[in-house]
Amino acid sequence: MPSKGIQCYSYIAVPNCTIEFSVPGSNLIKSQLREFSNDHVEVDKAHIKSPFSFTGTFCFKVSEDGRQVAEESIDINVLAGDLEGGSMKTMENQLSVVTPDVIVAYGFYDAGPGVEGLPSSNQCYVTVTPNYSNWMHDVAAPGSPQSEKPFIRFFLPAAHDIGMNSMASASAVIKSPALVEAMKGISPIFAAVAGMMTHEAAMHIAPNIVRSLAMTQKDTLPTILALGARYFEFRPAYLHSTIRKDKPIPDVLYFSHSAIPGMAYAEFLHGCVQFLIEHPDEIIVTQLRWDGVPNECARPSDQDLSEYLSTAIAPSNGGILAGDLNDMLTLTISALRTQRKRLLIFSNADSFSTYTDAGNATLVPGPLISEFDNLASNPAAARGKPFTNLQCQATATNIKDVVIYSVLAANADNSCMLATKAVCDNQTLPWIMANGGALTEGLVVCMNDFFDGGTADVGVELSRRRLA
């Protein structure tokens, strides 16, 4: 009988919670605390009752104390392998379920037959973790001994390329033929894909190319902060010069993923400040960078950056001030709160990162773990750096044939970056939980694509241990 497999990854950090994965004829219930689980189920024609139907439903449900918190499903045609309907059919619709106490983060990858090393089974991950809007308060409460420790004892969860959490800005500029031409000159992989077709065809498929190359997050900034992220990298720049003159969107600073615009910088700063106003003991770290931003995307002047920051913090009425790298490295948690320096923002710090172009261009976690092992065996490599960045995301977008297949076979739910998310997390995050706390005395950042509760919980737990 034809069937389609689904690899089910789960992580629970809230007591009395369960995740139930179900397909026709069977279900699987997970309840273990702080265990990165990996299970397999099959949507099998043998268990689809109608003799004339080849479509079965894969579903997951999350319950807390017997009360259902979340339910998502997708209908899968086992003969063709296609998705036919349901709440997980598009990546952009896979938004975390946020309650005052619990957040359910999840993702679903629509797998093909396993071309170019990509998985042949669909991939679904679900994390159930506390609402971590106030986790810094909880692990270093004002007046506690922990709050008198240096800020660099924190282990900060981080969302990689936070500005690429929506296609909104990119969709507006994709209508300009200039973007396709600009990207051909910047990205060899984009050029390889677009070079296989006419310009008109490339324009038609450009949204698929952009989605496959650039989308690294799915949730909104407020949700990602509630999940627990406290470190971000932002690449603010203006639109590519060949596009900017046409003003397809307002002429302001955007997150720049190569020449592809993402979240507006003002929106990012506003979201951070609003969160800090509402959560008075939390601290956010933001590093501004411009690596990978083409010269045709004009960089902001120091005055531009100062004006954006002043406008953003104005609604706090003096309650929030901007701190810098020196403040981050020298002050205690208590001092930063007392001095109201809860938005730490600086440019181009020379941090130690486990990322390498060759190592992260992978579909499996082995090369990422190797970089972690290298650091563990040679901690002097990070000595003297302001902080250490452990990067969990695989950059399959640097593997040409994988991107070509993903783009040409694209739908809204099969980004090659989403294909590697859960399979890598299932090994990188347990490694970090076991070893990350002893890597260095300084600040550590744990960074990931499609930011989830597992990544956050690892950072919160290691912060708790390092501050104890």
C-alpha cells in the first residue's frame, strides 16, 4: 500500500503537558520532560477507510493538565505525496500558539522523494515551553544574589536573521525586474536558478527563490521575544540602488539579506522597546552588522542610527536607555537595570562564532557538532572575544543543487532551510545543554533559524546554572 512518512520531533519543558501525534490507525503520545524526541509515523493507505480515497490526515495536539492548548493538521495524499489542505499547508501560517503560561512552537516541512540528500519523509517539530517573556526576571530577580553577577554570565537564546520573518517587504520589491537582475550579480546560486529559464519565468518564480534563500523565521517579533530570544543581529540598510529609485516601498532602513529587504529597522526597534516597557526586568542585546550586504545597499550614517534609536526609545519617557558593548561586558545585571540600560546595541563586535561557510552548508547535524567539539577542545580560540556565538542553523542555501531542486519543486511549505531545522536541533541542542555551560566564563549566544521553545529553554536553563 502507498504511504507517506512523517518524522516527528518534540520537546516539552512544561510539567503535565503532552503532545499527541496521530495518523489514520495510530497515535503517539509524548510527555517526557526536557527530552529531544525523534519518532516516525506513516500515513498509510491501508488505514484510510474509503477505498477510493488516498488522502489521510496527520495531526498533532498539545494538552496541559488535560486541557487542549493547540491542534494543527495537514491532509496528505499518499499516492502523490502532495498536501491537500489543513492548517500547516504554508510556512507563513505556522505561527506559534501563545498563551500567558505556555507557548507551542511548531513547523512542518513538505518533503519530496529525497532528492539531493533532502529528507524523503515529511518533517514536523513541536516544542512546548513556558511563556518566557520574563525569564531574566525569574533567573535573576531584582535583589537576588544572581542579579549581582556580571551580565556576561547569561546564556542568551538568539533568533538568526530576525528581519527575515516575513515576505511582506520582499514581495513588494519582487515586482521590480531590477531585483532579479541585482540578485543574479550578487548570488551565484540565484544566478544558477534564474539562468535556467527566461527572464519572464524567473520573475514568475522569484518569490519561490526568495523564500528558499532568505526566510529564516516564521513568527512575529513579539512572539519570538515571548518565546525567550534576547539576542539579535540586524543588518540595517537602504534598498538596492537600482530598486530604491523606484520607491516600491518607503525609503527607510530595512533588514538586508543580500539585496532582499526584510523587516523595517524602525519596526524592529519599536518592538524591542515596547517589549522592554512591558517587561521591566528584561534586557535585549542587538548587534548591528553589514557582512553580506552589497555595496549597492547604502548603509546608514551614524546620524541615521542615532535618530532611529532616539525615536524608538522616546515612548519609554526615559525609562529605557541604550547601552553599549562596554556596558554589556563590564556591568552587572542589577547595574544595567538600575541605570535603565536595557537595550544594549553596538556594531560589528568581533565575537567568536562556530559558523563556517563549509561547515554550515549541510543537511545533517554532523558538521555543526564538529565545530562545537572543536571549540570544546580548544576553548582558547574564543578567549579575548566579547562573546561566543554557537550557531545551530544549517545553511542549505549554500548547496546549489539543493536550492535548485527546492525552488523548482517549490510550494509554500518546503523551504530547504526548514528541511534541516528539526534534524539538526535534535542533536545540536542536546550537545549545547550538556556542554555549553562550561565552554567559557563569558557571554554565550545560542542562535537558530525558525526560533523555537527548545532553543530558548536551553539558553534559560544554562543561564540559571551559570548564575547559580
